[in-house]
Amino acid sequence: MDGVLIIDKPKGLTSHDVVAIARRCLRERQIGHTGTLDPMATGVLPLACGRATRLVRFLTAADKDYDAGIRFGLTTDTYDVTGRATSQSGEVPSHVAIERALVSLSGEYGQTPPPFSAKKVDGERAYQRARRHEEVTLEPVPVRVTRAELIDLDGAVARIGITCSSGFYVRAFAQALGQLTGTGACLESLCRTRSGQFSLTHAIEIDGLQRGQREWAAEVLPLERLLPGFPSTTVSEEGRRRVSHGQDLLAAHVVETRAGNNPEGGWVRLLDVEGHLLGVGTEGTAEGSLHPAVVLI
């Protein structure tokens, strides 16, 4: 089985739990997820299966959409409601104060990951040190927030819509929002509604996965439908052979090229004349050539 199956992850399961269930249900050992969700989070968890696992680095790098519930007046050591309370003010900021803070948390900036995260410090996971109540110092990482909007404020809980880059911590966003408004805050709920090209529209629940192939077979996105924003190059039969051997493609092997809207740039989908995805290429050693960096055939 080669392609991507989108799971609507339920609350309480880790991303690795979902992968383990999928391996049993699909009878496929080669499965990897394309972006971790905390156990408390729900929503879009794309599973790359078979040869699609070779594309995980590209699928993971895509922007994501979140629907976050952020509780004001409470801070915790994990930056979400599952952690130990570190302060309680009971205060709730105004709409104006929240929207002003959201402007400050938009754009490109360095975000410091939460102490309870999988980031490594001297070869050890940060959360392992945090659990021992040891000081954890993490370096900020560059992130991008293209949307941060206040959808609703119900009592002490604000519903915030977020569009952000890969590697973004919504828990850290909630913590920062509480600091900027002066009331303190933590993440109460989180649903990922989109990860790159994958949305909840075609996601299936774990129960559907467990009921059998009839429930999920039609929802598998084949290799040809992946990375639609990348530019594409269609190659000749000789070009197909060269891709299979990892050899550079020259102009003589190219049948057609099409532009894309991939913001990262530099990567090109390699297709045969029937539209099958052969791999992903990048600039080759010779001028104007393409090197098949990822081969799928």
C-alpha cells in the first residue's frame, strides 16, 4: 500500500499509538506520521504508508491550521491543562487586549519550545529533565504565523484560529499570549484542522480504520496526488529509467515542465508520461540538469 491515509486522531492517543494501530489494521509495516500531535490534541494526522514514507520530510514541512482553546487566568508547567498549576489569577483579558497580543504573535519570529517537549538538550529529551524538576534551557527556533485570530471568547476560554509553520508549538503560543495580556494562560484544547494539503474533510476515525478495508480504502491518497504545490517535470521513457537508477536528468530527457507554488522551492516532482510519481528531484551537478534525490520506483 503506497499513499497517505488521513486519520482524525482522537483525544488520549499519542501519534505513535495511532501508527501502531494502523500497522496492525493495514498490515503494513512501513507507516510514519507527518507531524506529532500531543495526546490531548485531536484532528488531522496524515499517515504515510509504503513508498510514501520516503516523502515524509516534505509532507511534515507544510504549514498547518489549528483551532485552539486557550484558558486565561491559569498557567501550568506543561503550558496546557494537563500540567501542574504554577499560577492562578482568575483574570480574563478584554477582546481588545487579546487581539493586540495576537498581532504581536503573528509574523516571523523565534519561538522558545516548552520545557516539556521532545527537543534534545545534551542528548536528552527536554521533558525528561523537566520531569525531574531540573532547569531546561532551550534555544528559540524560527517560526511563522500567518493567521492568529480571535474567533470567540466564552468566559475564560478564547477560541483562536492559527495558521503556522512546521515546528510551531501551540502550547508555547498559549503561554506567550498569557504573558502578553498579563493574565497568564495555558492551552485547554487543540484540534489540527489542516496539515499541508490534508484536511479533516477526508479524514477517517480510528474506529473506521479498525472496521476493515472497506471503510478506508477509498480515502487513501495515491502517490500521484501528493505534493501538488511542487513544480513538476514529465520525463521520457529513458528519463524514467535514469530516475530508477538515481541518475541525473538532462534536457533531452524532459517532455514537459510545469510551474508550482511551493514556497520552499528547489524541489521538483518527477513524473512519467502516464502521470505516475517517480520521485522528487533537485538541481543536478550539470547546468540545467535534475538529480532524483528521492526515488519511488
